[in-house]
Amino acid sequence: MSTTSRTGQRLKRHTRLRKKVAGTPSRPRLQIFRSLHHTYAFVVDDTKGHTLVAASTREGSVSEGLGSRTNIAAAQKVGAAIAQRAKAAGIDAVVFDTSGLKYHGRVAALAQAAREAGLEF
């Protein structure tokens, strides 16, 4: 049995993933973070180390009308919001970073909603 915590294992996977996935000015990185209570999404330019746009369920405009901020519907709203903000900032294509999480459930719902809103990855 592993002595590493689940968070430690996720961070190890994220580090391994980040060796291959990097955001450039022409194609920044769409990173997600899923906590117990909220879902966050950031578009990051790794060459400068700047967050270009962000969206989360902590914002009133995104979490409005949601019963729970931790379900798939909330992740879909975050995905649509991040895509809309990225398009407004002139970003059409991104590289997707799952942060060491499985492409499943809330992560997949956020990605699918962002694709449907016009973000290419």
C-alpha cells in the first residue's frame, strides 16, 4: 500500500504531465482545479507566468441558479464562462491540463462545455 496521500499522488501526476504540457502566447494552457466545494479554471501563459483569464464557481455570475457548486452542471457553467472570457481576450485555442485528475466527470464536463462554447483544444 502506498504511503503517499491522494493529493500527493495527484501532484506527482501533475508534475509528470507538466513536463509535456506548456502554454505559449499563441496557445495558452487551460488548467483546472477541482476542490471539494468548488471548480476553478485558469488560462495561463507559461512563458510569462501570467494568468490571462479565470472562472470559478465562487463567482456569483457563474454559480447563480445552481443548487450545488460541486456537480457536473456547475462544471459546465465554469467551462462555458472560461471559454467566453478567453474568446473575449482573443484566445481561440488552448492546451488542456487536467492537473493530474482523470478526464472524467466534472473535468470532462468542463472541457466539453468549453469546446461547445468555441474554445479549441
